[in-house]
Amino acid sequence: MKNDCIFCAIAAGEIPSFKVYEDDVVVAYLDINPVSEGHTLVIPKKHTEGLLDTPDETLAAVVARVKLVAAHLKKVLPCDGFNIAQNNGEVAGQTVKHVHFHIVPRYKGDDPLVFKGAKGDMERLAALAARLAMPR
Ligand code: 5GP
Ligand code: ZN
């Protein structure tokens, strides 16, 4: 393995994967620990660690492939919807440091991936929004 990255090794065909789609930019393959039937990972072939160090052009191309593969999964599988997940940093659950998008098909009766929020305090939200507001 060139750089110790398991997803680079999969992209290079050095270790096997259950491939769903491949072109010059991405490879998509089944997750070995599927959250649901058809759980698929889409990765750029070129190594970057996460969203923030991946060039915009690469991200645009990868997201277009995420859409393509998700549409295909939805056509072939009897799923009723899907989640897209993209984790950045260990604290966010990222275990493989090669940027990747999860496509998790969802079926009626599933327990979906949801963020369990609690009602926000309006004053705190207003103060936070003022602090975070970005110039265009
Ligand atoms: P993360 O937690 O970093 O967002 O997701 C990494 C995903 O990669 C996990 O869902 C894990 O099951 C999957 N994974 C880790 N190693 C391999 C592997 O060698 N092959 C495949 N197909 N999936 C892997
Ligand atoms: Zn890599």
C-alpha cells in the first residue's frame, strides 16, 4: 500500500471491494459494515482527507456521482429513500481518513440516521447567528 490508506488501495484495485460504479474520478463500492442493504461509499480516486482539503472541482464531480449512484440504488433496490452522510474528524465519526460519502438506502420501518436535537434557546441562537454570519 502506497500511503497506508485503505481507500487508496481499494481505488487502485490493490485490495478487493464489491464495486458498484467506477469512472476516471470516483469509485463506489459496498460498505463492509452496512448500516442497511445497499450501503455504498463513494470516494474520489485521488486522496484527500476530508471535505475541507478536497478541491471544489473534485467535490462537484464526486457529488454528481453520489447522485448518479443513489438514483441507481433507488431504482434497483426496494428502498423508499436514502441518507447521505459525510463525516469529518474522529469526533464526527470519521474512521477512514480518505474523504468519502455514504449512501444509506432506507426502507419503511427503518430507524433513520437523524440528528437528535432539542429545542434551541432563541437568544442564544440569535447571538450565535450574529457571531457566525459570513460575508458573501
Ligand atoms: P467513516 O466512519 O470514516 O465515515 O466511514 C468509514 C466506512 O468505511 C465505515 O462504514 C466502514 O465500515 C467502511 N470500511 C472500512 N474499511 C473498509 C474496507 O476495507 N472496505 C469497505 N468496503 N469498507 C470499509
Ligand atoms: Zn486515500
